[in-house]
Amino acid sequence: MTLYVGNLNYRAGEQDLSELFSAYGEVKSVSLISDKFTGRSKGFAFVEMDEAAGNEAIAQLHDTEFMERSLVVNEARPRENRDFRGGNRGGGGQRRNDRGGYGGGRY
């Protein structure tokens, strides 16, 4: 079972989470999510445990304080498939005229 752990203090590390969750059973893995450009924690992680231990961790840790923050702990949902083919792709959106240039020819 994979748990979502949110509202983490940015100082929290994978070892901190492993120690916290190991009180409820064997922690198989901890993945602290960080920004790919800055390397700074995004304030959430995923913890993998067996189902019984995971359910106990949810019951005991959700909405409790850890490192001065109130944790959000629940079962992780599968990641949604992102479709980038539609919508605004940063191309400027709708244009009023096609003339280009400064002011679109309306000086």
C-alpha cells in the first residue's frame, strides 16, 4: 500500500519519515518529492508499507502534528494520465489580428 503524506515541513527528510512510520510496521520505501529545478522539498512524500501497517499509520498519523505541521496521511491515488495535446500550450492564445508588429497596425 502506498500512502500520501502531505503538509510536510520542508526540513523533513526521508529518514525522519521512515522513523515516524516504522512505529506502525515495516516501511518498504519513502519517496520525498522535490522540485526538479531547485531540489527543494515540495512538502509531500509517498511511503510504501503493507496494507495493515498502512491503514494503522493513516488512523494514527492523519491530522497529527509532526515537525510543527499538521500531517495529511491517506492512501495514495493512482496518478492521472496527463494529456498535453489540448488546451493552451503557451502559444499566445487567441489573437485579435494577424498583422504582427507593435500595436497590430493601430497606432
